Amino acid sequence: MIEINIIERIIAKHAGVDTVTVGEELSMDVDLAIAHDVTAPMAIEQFKKIGVEHVFDKKKIALVSDHNIPCASVNSRVQHKTLQSFADDYGVHYYGRSEGVIHQVISEENLYKKGDIIVGADSHTCTAGAYGVVAIPVGSTELAAVMALGKIDFEVPVTNLISIDGELNPGVYAKDIILHVIGKFGTNGFTDEAVIFSGNVILGLTNEEKMTISNMMIEMGAMIGFIDQGDEEIGEVHKTYKIDASSIVPCVACPSSPGNVKPVAEVAGVRINQVVLGSCTNGRYSDMKIAADILKDRVVAPGVNMIVVPGSKSIAQRMDDDGLTKIFRDAGAMVTNPGCGPCFGAHQGLLNFDDVAVSSTNRNFPGRMGHKDASIYLASPRIAAESAVEGCLTVPGTVEPLEVK
């Protein structure tokens, strides 16, 4: 008898059936529906057209203003007011005072748990997969139906397993792991499929590091990104890919694709003039600590702007309490309020045509962070911080010696 895998078991439970098969279409109950200030207004408009008087469960809907906060335009102010009005009328969760990036906020607020199904009008909804959640990105119109009915029609995807075992090299972080994988399989390697990450390396990561990896699974096309929690059998999968951890080196995604991955040693020395630390990929406290340890008693290189964007209000508060904010400011970096900041390309640090940036964010498409001709390198917080000090792409360990286990 073929044992359905862990993702399929969650799907089956929420569909009220004993088993499922790849390609099967079914309707599932949803535990949480989420949207932000860019996607929620359209969902709200469509929801009102449905004509229902109530949302399916006001405790299971969360709206967050994170992409344009404080407002970057009059239109963004209209978006915020739309979310506030909907929250007032229907009683749903609304986070509109710069509480942070949506994926970080819903995690900190404990709005979901292992085994849940989340539907979100944002492509990086897969971030919740770090906690053993099946998190599905949808469009605003589909989210409107979910808010009304509490269900989603879904086709069971193929599931693949990527197992990473061994011992990581010094200077390799979670961001390097996911960039290595995207570089290996490409941005379309798992389009509309589900991917599970496991292996002793993955199981040994912190929850924050797991969030970095699950966050970027969409960048290789995965519909569902899921991290093995190590407490139950994975089950039968379509394909299994094994990666030796020792093959992963500090790397960057070069312009202009998350799949254009190279060892940072191959592009070291490229001059930069902007560094961004933050986003739903690497805006957590541990990321800030990695960078602050490099910048302590050092300064950002002349001609380089460094922008630090905490992932949430609680992270920002901890940075203040532990002195990290002061370290960044003393080094010449600019620390902003929590949110998406320059990652989305709306405000707080847009790039010009001749800018070269190192960013801990998740996408470097043309125009993603400003002008379409700007050059963006995606990298770990360690590479970002050392590059900020040196003024060029820098191999980890150049500014501060690496700790060897």
C-alpha cells in the first residue's frame, strides 16, 4: 500500500477524506486567510460583490499593512483605509501600525499551527511552511471567496523531497542553502509542485533559518514549500534529491534572477553603492545580529547607503534593547520602521539605473527595487554586512574571521 506523504495527509484531513491522489480536485477547509495592503483591497472589493454578510470566521482572517508603510503615495493611503474599514465592519485581525511584514507578524501572533492550511494573497505565503504548514499563495479574487466560504478548491500537486545532509562549510547560512538549491534547479524547477526540505542540516536549523528557506521556495516555482519537522514519516514522494552540504558555499544570486547563482568568490570585488538588510526572507533578529556583529566598531564604506529594515515591531524593539540599532546607526546605516521597505520597490530606498545593490531580500528581477537597469545581488546578511564595510561584494571572513566548528 502506497503511503501518502505528509503534505497529502494535511490536505486529506482538511478535505475530509482518508486519502488523496496527485491531480485530484477537491475542496479544503482553510485555517487562516491573509492579505496585505497591496492585495487586500481587490480581495475586499470582490468579497463585497459576492454579497455575503459575514466572513467565514473573523478570527481566521488577517490583514497587514506592510508594503507601503508609512504610506508612499496617496493611493497607498487609500489602500490602508480600505483595510481599516473592512476590519472595523467585519471584525477581522488588522495590523496597520507598522507591526511588520505579514509573514513575520502572523507567525509572532501565533495565528497558525503545525498541520494548518493557510491561503494568502502573496507569493511568499510559503514562509509558513517552516512550521509544518501547507501555505498556498492565491490571487486576490480567490482570496475573496476563501474569506466568504472558508474553503478553497485545490488540485493535489506532485510532491518532491530535497534532502540536505552532512556538515555546512564556515560562512554558509540558510540564505546560501536556498540560493544554492534555486541555482541548481532553476526558477522553474518545481513549477506548481510541492517541495519538502529535510535532512540533518535542515532539521538542525533554527525556526528563523527555516523561514528563510521556506520563504524562497516560490522562487523555484514551488506551489507549496514545506519544512520537515522531523516528528513523523514523510511518506511517498514523486522524486527525492540528495544534496551534500559540503557542496554549498557562500553565494549570491546575480542580476537579474534568483536563479543566476554564483559563489560570491567569483564576483568578489564588484563595487556596490547600496546594501539592504531586511524583508520576509532575512529581516529577523538573528539576521540583524549577524550583521551587527560585523558592523560593531566599524563603518559603512564611503558612497554606500545601508538600509536596515526590521521584520517586525518586536524585532525592532529587541534590536533597541540589545544595542543593535545603535551599532547600525553608529556605523552609518539607516534603520527604518518595520515593513517591506525597499524590497517591494515602492519607497524607502529605490535604486537608480546605475546603482548596484546587495540585498538580503528574495527577488532581483529588473525593476524590483527601483529602476529596471539597476543591478541587484541577493545574499546572506553576512555577505551583505561585510560588503557594506568593504564597499564591494565580499567573501565572508574578509572583514571578520569565520567561526570554525
